Amino acid sequence: MFYTDGKLQFPVRVEIPDPQFARALQQAIGGVEGEIRVAMQYFFQACGARGNPKFRDLLMNTAAEELGHIEMLATAVALNLEGAPVSVKDEVARDPVASAVLGGLNMKNLLSAGLSAMPVDSDGVPFDMSHIYASGNIAADMTANVAAESTGRVLATRLFNLTTDPGMKQMLSYLIARDTMHQNQWMAALEELGGASKVFPIPNSFSQEQEMQDFSYAYLGFQRDGSEPAPGRWSEGRSIDGKGSFKTIVPQPMGEKPVLAPAKPNSGAQAEQI
Amino acid sequence: MFYTDGKLQFPVRVEIPDPQFARALQQAIGGVEGEIRVAMQYFFQACGARGNPKFRDLLMNTAAEELGHIEMLATAVALNLEGAPVSVKDEVARDPVASAVLGGLNMKNLLSAGLSAMPVDSDGVPFDMSHIYASGNIAADMTANVAAESTGRVLATRLFNLTTDPGMKQMLSYLIARDTMHQNQWMAALEELGGASKVFPIPNSFSQEQEMQDFSYAYLGFQRDGSEPAPGRWSEGRSIDGKGSFKTIVPQPMGEKPVLAPAKPNSGAQAEQI
Amino acid sequence: MFYTDGKLQFPVRVEIPDPQFARALQQAIGGVEGEIRVAMQYFFQACGARGNPKFRDLLMNTAAEELGHIEMLATAVALNLEGAPVSVKDEVARDPVASAVLGGLNMKNLLSAGLSAMPVDSDGVPFDMSHIYASGNIAADMTANVAAESTGRVLATRLFNLTTDPGMKQMLSYLIARDTMHQNQWMAALEELGGASKVFPIPNSFSQEQEMQDFSYAYLGFQRDGSEPAPGRWSEGRSIDGKGSFKTIVPQPMGEKPVLAPAKPNSGAQAEQI
Amino acid sequence: MFYTDGKLQFPVRVEIPDPQFARALQQAIGGVEGEIRVAMQYFFQACGARGNPKFRDLLMNTAAEELGHIEMLATAVALNLEGAPVSVKDEVARDPVASAVLGGLNMKNLLSAGLSAMPVDSDGVPFDMSHIYASGNIAADMTANVAAESTGRVLATRLFNLTTDPGMKQMLSYLIARDTMHQNQWMAALEELGGASKVFPIPNSFSQEQEMQDFSYAYLGFQRDGSEPAPGRWSEGRSIDGKGSFKTIVPQPMGEKPVLAPAKPNSGAQAEQI
Amino acid sequence: MFYTDGKLQFPVRVEIPDPQFARALQQAIGGVEGEIRVAMQYFFQACGARGNPKFRDLLMNTAAEELGHIEMLATAVALNLEGAPVSVKDEVARDPVASAVLGGLNMKNLLSAGLSAMPVDSDGVPFDMSHIYASGNIAADMTANVAAESTGRVLATRLFNLTTDPGMKQMLSYLIARDTMHQNQWMAALEELGGASKVFPIPNSFSQEQEMQDFSYAYLGFQRDGSEPAPGRWSEGRSIDGKGSFKTIVPQPMGEKPVLAPAKPNSGAQAEQI
Amino acid sequence: MFYTDGKLQFPVRVEIPDPQFARALQQAIGGVEGEIRVAMQYFFQACGARGNPKFRDLLMNTAAEELGHIEMLATAVALNLEGAPVSVKDEVARDPVASAVLGGLNMKNLLSAGLSAMPVDSDGVPFDMSHIYASGNIAADMTANVAAESTGRVLATRLFNLTTDPGMKQMLSYLIARDTMHQNQWMAALEELGGASKVFPIPNSFSQEQEMQDFSYAYLGFQRDGSEPAPGRWSEGRSIDGKGSFKTIVPQPMGEKPVLAPAKPNSGAQAEQI
């Protein structure tokens, strides 16, 4: 159950509205590395959490935080859009810069949302909920969360570099700090689950005796000339999960060219295929 | 540049065609944790790799492998679909089981693809390339790859448990082993990049002095009653990146209720909003 | 800013897990008339609300409620999925009914989510955030909300009729009551904005003198034979907004067949088009 | 069955081609509040109409009109795009304004459509048919239609304000008038269905005795501090459907923290969850 | 401008409602090879047609026909769905077959559309307007139309084979005949544009002197072992457009391994990439 | 099985990075007529090829080539993006042109990909795998391939005209030549399948006696006034498949207005519909 006080987690202040920066900020709302994604991802992971309830609590608590981040960013978008033209008569026609601004907007922020934020990315593409990774495996979920917060912080620093507005820089410096925490937080959860050697390979409930172990720690090379691919930590030494040793193999096809049966009559194929 | 020999990386053998299992296998082709995703993700990460070229090689080499996995799975789907009915006159009408089979298919495998594989998931939803994470940050990419292979192996073990066909089990035991390797491989790449303390927080090129450090290692609690959230590794001890110490804070709103300016005239708002 | 207590707004109890009903419930989570839609729609409308702040409060308060409804339904889906088979060896092979159940599932609930809820509809299609209508016009938003709650209650009653589980029926009878309230609530908001005669036509800030008023209250007939279309309240009497009188017109084309300029050289057209 | 005469319902005239305005007009074609949406929505509602056939006729007749509106707007887009550069050699290189125009386009109008209209919105996102609401409940459909025409007229007035071209203003003044009619038309249909007190709550065929009536007319408050939310017409007085009285309730969770069963063996969960 | 008489182009008769066949028919409405696609594709091609107006007329005339086909199929879906259960109490609980039927449906036809047709495919995936190919090149459009009608007729014959209902078979035999005509019709349009030797390569307005003609008629082989790929009509003889002769080449990479510049400071990359 | 050498099929050279052209090039990567589409389309057609294995070889061999084209274009995008600003402080603020450049970008190329290519089109819309046509009918597939290469070459020539960079023009002149070959190649495959008279109507395995032959070669006119539509090759002479003669018919509705049964009780309809 969720509650609100309608206030912002952190102050959102815009000194000089910049509609183009509003467009960039949309990525942090509705981009695949944005706040809707993490809010909903943690929410659904929490709802499906089986096992130790502390993970459900951790996830739902953080989902609540991220909802507040969407709220902050949506406010920032609306404030920045207050600089956009809405009437060509009064503004754009007299001003080539206004015209350029219009060209640089997500048009929908103006036409569909009336100078408000939308759940779309910086090119106006709506967020698609298939990006909510909630696998039913708590460790796999944590890796997805580390990835989400890593790309999320990369994005936030790019936004930080694209603005000179002090209010926006301050808001972003707060959000970047939270991403630092969340990267660490989900890695801490992996540590609490036992660390790399207990967690991996994910899922750890599947007996490795059932996998074809000759290939479990082999770096396969697919160079056209049959040469070994460039070596690295991934081709030598103990595997990260501690359960094998890396090696390199140049594989040959073990299967033949596949041959499917002729097409069935009445299956809509050409006669020549039947 | 890519080359092919038309052969399969590993033999694909189906003893008793099972159209319902063909549907399940589609998830490993066109699901968000499937092979198109990893093939294309590594491919695009390679194309955008800046810095040490060994990472480009690593990524493109593995992309080539994953293309071969799509090929294997697409063959497996087609072979399993050979058991599906195509003509109600000959088969379904006489056989309630055939009718049930028809209901349990991705219809499009029959109607659009003529008993072949498609780039869709197990519910017939087409794969959407927004799932290709290639961030321009090599470490963020590696976290996305660990996540992809973790959910990928979870999926592969679920498929393994859903079939009794020896050929399918063997093929999956091979693919599961490869997922084990790839999980380790991308973690090894993170180690080669310096390990947690050098890699995190991602991006490590953004000076942490620019983030609001009071909140960089704080687990914030959003419990309605103001109580502290359940503790864990994420609320105490050294942070995983080694750059701070976890603590818990119960935050108060630092911002006020947001107040946007009245709507502009000519902005399509109601008169009462202007 | 959002808070949670991790508890459910209303008890969710499932007596006999029914995976097929779990699939149906997914429509109420991730369908276009589901709870993600209303939660996010009210949230974004609140964030962009300009004018009297009571509407922002109303919207954000109700968004908080709807988040709790997603939580309830996601729990209901997970509980119902506890009846689904995960291993063909143990269950499906011995049991044709289990096989039928497997065919009737959203496969992704099993394969991607490990028997948990997902933000997808009852056919496994992910929710797409383009369904969040937040227009910047408070009255237009209210009409979208009435529509959302109307289709939402239609869905909820269909779900009610599809289950015999007493726990599920009770949960749904609660959600149906909330939909009744919310239909009334948004209509009450329209009344507070002045009722039909003041609110319509939306937006009421656009002077009707600028529209081509001959056609503002005319029911146009597009019957092939030039006959008048069947009459109704929409073709006679005072218009609902009280600003005109309905009439019927059988229109003739006022424009000609459009003629575009020849294709430009270098525009990729065929030579014959240039 | 449909027929055409290839002529335009209303003249489409562009004095000075404006490619940027072409981009904006795309929202009225392929935006979620655009003409494809209403044309197809009324069409599918008509095809599924059960009960009094006059509603089918009303819907299909209006669908025919909206098809003509797409035709008008597509012509307007093509005419406005005649000002766009297609060859950098001849035009863009010599002219920074042409370069800016190129940046402000939907690129696909140029690259994919050769200066023609496309079924995409003003940011180039294709229209997605999930926006066709046809619920099988005639009253719910009418609320969706009122919402579609309300957001549609908001959009049309925004477009009207963004252009100074007299031909475009005239075309839009016609379309705005039609939106006025259609808002009224669908409200008239609701009146013909009995008006608010007979129509609501939708569906009116579900006995309200089956819903949990304590909550049917209660405005629930989800303020963190347990205070009552701001009052309004929605919290006092007779409900709009005339079947209850509004009141305010500050709810407590009636359910507990949800506890799911441990994960099943073989379900792909981590061992710790089983 | 479009008109309707509300009647069906061809009678739609269902003797025994078959909800599973309704699901299959959805592919012919909202599948990528379905009727919405062709109706809208011809419509948008017509709207953007430049050059000889007879092609606009041809396209818009056929668009009108296809709208009538959607109408027929939507009626067929609704009639077939009349056999679906809507209440588990009355029907499904007593009848395992009804339960199987429920599992084999597009759930949304029941839950979202109340036993009506929707603009979705046979797996419930909404039609996406990106499939409307209208390129601004009349010949390219014709090739897309031949492809659409070819996959369309393949689909229609598959549907024909999946039903024994005489009414459905008759309706499909009509639609299959129309697909025969339309395949021929668009090929006839290509003939009217000059036939293969004048039409190809598309666009014929781009001077072939500007292309790298050494590779214009060469079948390149990408076999891993450097062998020539299997020969065929595509590797020998006059090219189909009559402007060259087919040959086979085994290519070597002409480019090197790509090397991108180091990542820019402030671009969100890892420090190691800069 | 696939192999790589990491080299480019053709040199990719950019003299003056042009971020706006990078945006345009994205259409050739992730547009519906782009290289991902053809690579994956040929790949899936190969995997499902039944009948003469030479078509599988032809398709898979060409898929390998197209993968190399994505690689070339992704490199070209990254090189062109090296001219984009990443930090407003250093670049954009001092330079209105940089600001315009920022407005003309796909923002995601900067924010999500760090100046690399993405699998999106020129407006930032991700590629959707529903565009992979692999029908199970080899001839229908070939028509889809001709269409793909026709729109592909149209696009490539448009890109050629939009750049003055010699490196980009050279790369495109190579790709345009390959499109010429591929158009011819797939037409040659149709010729090898027997040419128009043997191949059409597709599928040729469905006996034309089962279609309603009165309508198989009739150009139907849907002009409102009952006049014959404009004649053309499609209305007179031998049909292209050689199996009939074109004629024109002005059709009357053969069906009546459809009447669906009243809505079922418990189906969520309004009471008036039942």
C-alpha cells in the first residue's frame, strides 16, 4: 500500500527554462535506463519475491523512492518546458531561435501534453514495460538492478554535463548520488546472497552436473581463420564463480546443415516445397 | 564481416515433435532474455567500443557465437512444430488433443511462419530492439551482459525442466553450459577493468565530488510510519565499491509541493487553468 | 514523495490456485484498461497539473491508491500461478490436464517471471506507456479518466464472472466498488469544473468564433446513397454543451481530388513520377 | 462496405510549405489522439455493436467521416513537406536554415516516405492499434469516444495556434468544428442511453449488490500523515450516478504483508528461495 | 472522402461458432499480412502518390475494398466468439472443454472486447502501423503490395484449411480470389510502369553510374572456407533488369578493423576508455 | 554457425563528422527498410526453408553479408557522431550551431549510447522484429525480399543525396550496388521457381478451384457514384499469372447489414444491449 505527501524528495529549481534540456530529461523518465523502469522493476520484483522477506522489503522500499524520482524529474521537465513557444503568431514567427527550439523539442511534450512531462524517452518513444525484469530468481534480479543503476548513472552524468542551470545541476548531483548508492545496494544484496562463488552460475539451484561441463568455462573462438581470439581474464585463470578454470577452444561445428522435412500439404507452402 | 558454413554449432535433434515446447523455445529466441538479444547486444556494443580494442574483439567474437545459437534454436522450433496440425479436416476435427495443441501454440508460428521459428517470444510478441543495451560505457555494458546471461540461464534451465525429449535436453545442457561461461566471461571482463573498487560507481570517469555525497552510501527508508527499513548488508559496513560506508537515513521531503505556472494562453488548457 | 508499509489495501486470498485465471488477471495489471494505466495516468496528470492545486492533490492521492491495486493484483496472480507445472517430468507428462493448463498460460509468467506477475496483459503483451493520457487540459484528462474507469469496471466484472474462488470474488467486489467510486469521482471533478455547459467543448479556452461554426453541431451523413443517416439525440435538440442545436447535413466534397506536385529530382522516386 | 470519390471533404490549401508544421500535423494523423485512432475506433466499435442497431449506424457513419479526415491531413502533410530539402548538394549545404529544417523534421517523412505523410506521430512513432478502445459495452465506448474527441480538439487548437498559413488555419477551423460536434455527439449518445443516472456505473448490467458497497462512494485518502485529503465535489453530496452519497475515509491496510510460498524446485529460482 | 452503406461485400455466415477459429481469423485482421495492413498501406500510398494520377485512383479504390474486408472479418470473429464462455459459473466449471476453449482464446477478445474483434493478431498483439509501406516511390510501393498480397493469400489458404464451417470456407474462398486478383493487379501496375527492365533497379531515377558497378550484379559468397556458394539463376546469365550479367565473387574484407577515437571526456564512458 | 574477422566489408571513412547525417544513417540500420531487417529476414527465412536446400544456402549466405553491412553502418554512425557536443559547458553554450546540432540529433545516440549507433531508426524508434517476414512459403518470401531491397535502395539513394562527404558517398555507392544485386537476386530466385506463370498466385499449392473464380481476375470498383474506376493494365488483357483475363466489375453488396446476437448476460455489456 502506498502513501504520498505530494512533496518533492529534493528541491527542483530551474533558473532559465530550457525546452531542449526538457527533452533530454525525458530520457531519465521514460528511457530504458530511466526512473519508470527502476520504480516498476523493483515493484514487480518485490511482488514476486519468494524466500527471505527482507528482499521484498528492500525492493518495495526502493520502489517507493524511485516513484519520488519520477515526480522530481516530471516537475523538472514541466519547468523547463515553460520556455517553449505555443503560438507561432506571438513567438515563433518573429524569432528564428524559437523556431529552432520548436524543432529540437519532443513535439508531443507540446502537442499531446501541453508543456508537461510524458512517460516517453528523449526521442518521444513511449516506455515499454517489457523492460521490467523480474525473473523470479532473486540473484538474477539483482544483476538486472546493478545494470539498470549503472546505465542510469551514466545517463545522469551525461545530463549533468549538458546543463549549466544550477538548480538542475544540484538536482542531478542528488540523483547521481542515489545511483551510486543503488549500484552498491544491489551488489550488497548479491554479497548477502553469498557473493560470486555462491551466487553464480545463476540459477544456483540447477545442478551443474546437468550442464555439458566441457563447455562451461571455455572461451570459444569464432575467428574466420581458425585462430585463437585475443586472450584476457576470460580465457585464463580460475573462473569468477570459482567452479572451474578458463580455457580457450576453437570450435568446429558439431552439427550438420539442418534439413527440415518437406512442407506439409495444406500448409501454405509453394508446391515445390512439398 | 561475417561468414557462415551453414552448419550447426551443436546437433539439434527432436525425437517426438512437441508444438507446445516449440512455443516455449520461442522465448529463448525472441524473449527479452533470449539469443537475439544477446547476439545483437554484443554486436552493437562491439561496434561502439572505444578504448582497448580487446573488448571489441571479445564482444564481436561472442556475438558470432550467439548468432549460431539462434540458428540452433530456430531449427529446434521448426522440428518441434512438425507435430502441429495444419488442416482441421484431416487432423483437428478427429482429435480433441490436436485441437488442444492448436490452442496451446503461438498461432503465428502456424499462420504466419508455416511451422517455422519467428523472432517472437513464447506468447508471440515480437522482439523489440530497445532491449539492446550498448551504453558507450564498457563497464555498464558488462553489467548488462551479466544480467542478460543470468536471466538467460534461468530461462534455459526452465526449458530443460519442461521437456523430456533427450535431444532437446542435450541441446539445452550445451546452451546452459555456454551461459555459465558467459556469466563468468563478463564478470571476468569487469575484473580486467579493475574489479568492483575500480569499476564502481559506473561511470568511474565522473568525479564523485560532483555528486551529493551525503546520500551516496545511505539506505533511505520510505516506510509510512517513519520506522527504519529492515537492515542488511546494504545498510552497514563498507560499501561494495570501497569508497564509503553504508548507513540508514529516514528522509523527510526536502522539497515542497511543486507549483507550476498557470497554463499559457493558447496552450490548449481549460480557461480555468490559465 | 511516496511511502509504503508493504501491506495490502485489501486481503488477497486464493483457495484453489488457477493458473488460467492468473492469465486473465494479468489484463487488470497490464491491459490498457488495467491498474498500471490508471496509476501512471493519474500520476502524470498530477505532475503536469496547472491551475487550482486541488486537482493535483486529487490525482496524486488516487495514483497512490492505484499503486496499491497493482500490488493486490500482482499478489493474486502469483498465488494463482502456484498451481502451474514447472517440470514436465513430474507433472505434465503424467497429466493431460497439466498440459492443457500449460497451453492456456501466458508462457512468460512461467518462463520469464518464475510464476510471478508481469506488467503484461492477458495475452502476454507488455503494457505500453503511450496509454498514459495527460493532456495538459484538466477537463480532457477527466474524460480520459472516466473512460479508463469505465472500461476498467467492465473488465473487473468480467473477471468476477470468470472465477468461483471466494477469495478472488471478494477481492474483485472490492475493486469493482472502487471503480464505481472513481467513475463518479472524475465526473464530480467535471462538475466542479462547471459541468457540461461550461466544460465543453474542450478546450473551453479556444474561442468558438475561430471554428467553422456551420459544422459545429451538424451530424454529417456519409451514406453511399446520399440518404440521411438514422436520427438520434445527436441529430436533434439542443447540443449537450448548450451552445448550439443539432441538425443533419448530407455533405458533398468541398475539396477536389488532391494533386501533389511531381516528385523532386533526387527524392528517390521513380523517373516516371518526376 | 466502403466507397470513395477520391475528393477531399474540405479543401486543403498550403500557401507556404512548412516542413516543421508537417511534423506537427503528423500528430493529428498518427498520434494517440489523432484521426487514425478515431476512424479505427469507431469502425471496430461498430463491428462489435450488439443491441440497438442505431449505434452501429452512428459509429460506422462517423468512421467514414474520419477516414476522410486522415485523407485531408495526409494531403496537408505532403503539401507542407514540399518545402523540405532532399539533396544536400543543392540546398542544405548552402543554407543553414535548410539544415535546421532538416533537423526539425521527422526524418522518416523524408527518408522512408519521400515527402509524404506516414501513420506516425509528431516524433515519428508509429501508431499502435492497442489504442482502439472497443469494449463490447456501448456506454464505455462512448466515454472513450468523448475522451478521444476531447484530446483531439485540444490537439487541433494547438496546431491552429502553431501556424499562420491561412489555408491551414481554415482546414483546422473546420476540423475543430467537427471535434466540437463529435464531443457533443457521443455525449448525446450517452443521453440517449439514459443519461448519467441510468448509464453509470458502467457496466450497468452488473448488480451493485455484488460490489462491496461500503467503498462504492468513498473518497479514500492516502496521505502519509493520515490526514484527510483536500475535499471537493467528489467527497460530498449525492454521487453523480445518483445511487449513493460521497464521503471521505482514511483507510488502513486491511491485508497483511503478502507471503508467497517458497519457490518450487525446478522453477529456476536461487537455492535460497526454495 | 469515404462513404458506407453498412452492408457486407460478401455474406458472412457461421454455422457453428468456433472461438478458436475466431482467434485464427484475428491474424487476417490485425496480423502483419492482414487486412488493416493492406487497407492502410494502399490508403497512405494513394495520399502520397506523385505522378500519373491513375495510380492514386487505383490505390484509393482498392483501399476502399480492403476496408470492407476488415468489416467482413470482424463480423466473422464476433460470430465465432458467440460460442465462448463468459461466466465460469454457468459454463466453464461444468465443462472441461469450455475450459480448454478459454485457454485457446485470445483472452483480450473476451476481456477487453466483450466477444468482438480487435485490431490484433492471432496471438493478441496489436497491429503496429510501422508496417504501412508507402515509400514515395510508386514502383517500390508496388513490390511491397505484391509481397503483402502474397503473404496475405498464404494466410487465407491456411485459414481455409483450418475450418470445416461451410460459411467460413465460402467467405475465405472469396477473399482468396480477391488476393489472387490483387497479386496480379500490382504486378500489372509494375508492367504498366514498364516491366522489369524499365522499373528495376528501383529507384530507376538514380543514375547507375553513381553506384559501384563492379558489385551491381555479383553474387558474393560468405562461406567460411572461401568456397563459392551454391550457384543458381542469381549467379549466371543476364540480370533480371537486363542491365548486367550475374557473376560470383568470393570477397575479401576491403576495410580494416574499425578503430573509433577514444571516448570524449564528459561523455559518460569509463575512465579507461578516454 | 557464424564466424567473423572483425574487418569491414568495405572501408568506412568520414572526413567531416556530421551528427545530423548520423541520425539519417540510423534509418539504414534500424529502419523498417534497413539492414537489421534484411539480415534477420534472410536468416529466419533460411532457418525455416523447406524444400530444395539451395534456397537455404542462398538466404543464409546473404544474411552473412547483411550482418557486415550493419557493421559498416554502425561504424559510420559512430564516426559521424564524433562531431556531437557532450558537454554544454564547453561547447553548446558558446555556440548556437552546436545547440542546433543537439536539437537535430537522435538524443538517444548521445544519452543512451554515448555517441554510438543503436538499433533504432532515424527518429529514434527501436526496430521491431515483427518486420521479419518469413512465411514458410519460399515464393512469398522472395516477394518480401524484393520489396525490402527496393525500399532499401530508395533509402540508400536518399542518403547518398543528403551527404557531400566523399567517404560516405563512396560507402553508399557500394551499398547501393549491393541493393541492385539483391533486387535482381531475389527476382532471379522467383525465375528459378518457375517465373510468374508458375509461381503465382502464391501459394501455388492451393488449388484455384477452391477459390471463387468469378472474382479472381476482376478489378472491382468502389466509386461512390457507381462509375467504373480508371482502367489500366490491371483491368484488361491476360492476367500476369497467365491464368485468367482481367475485367472490371462494379460490385453491389452481396451481404446484408450484419446483425450480431444480443450481448450475453454476464458479458460486461450495458443492460440495454442484452
